[in-house]
Amino acid sequence: MRAACAAVTLAAAVAAGVPAAAIPATAVPRLAVTTQPLVIHGARFAPRERVRVTVVVYTMTVRRTVATTDAGTFAVPLAAVAPNDPCMGSLRVIAIGASGDRATLKRPPRECPPPP
């Protein structure tokens, strides 16, 4: 539950364009995911840093390299990737910055009722 709250807070900060000065220099990089379409949001990376983002959904692996903004944030749209159904499998995201910053996010599969 705390992870979900942190993800929502991060997504709001990224969307609001929180300036890098408002984030402590020792802050750990964070990731958040939105669906419909699938978009990976990252924050607290170094400004203008190249970040390698790897997304694993079911058995599909997608890799993208992006540059962060002056505020150290990024957004990676992945419309070609099927939205994650937590009843079908897990979602894993790993983002590694050129300076060695690293953030991970994992949504494990959950138990769901059988289809009708």
C-alpha cells in the first residue's frame, strides 16, 4: 500500500513539474507506472542524464534509452506494449542512469477469481 501511495505521489510530482531544487540531492531515484497507455515515469535522476529503461511484461522485454529533463525526470510511453493485467503476470521495470543511479519497480501477479 505504501508503494502505491509513493507511486501516485511521484506521478503527481512529475506531472506538476517539481523543480530539481525541491528534491534533496541525496534522494533515491523513483519509478511510477501509468496504464492506458503504458507509460513509465522516473524522477530523482541526475539532470540531462541518459537512462536505460528495461520493462518486462509477461514474457516480453522492451528496452529504451531516454534523457532526463533539467529536473531529472523522464517519461517513456510504451503504447506498443500490452497493458499489464495483474491477474496474468508480473510487471518489472528497471532504470539505470549513466552515473549509476538505479531504480526498480515490480508489480507481482495477484490472485484473481476464475473467469465466469
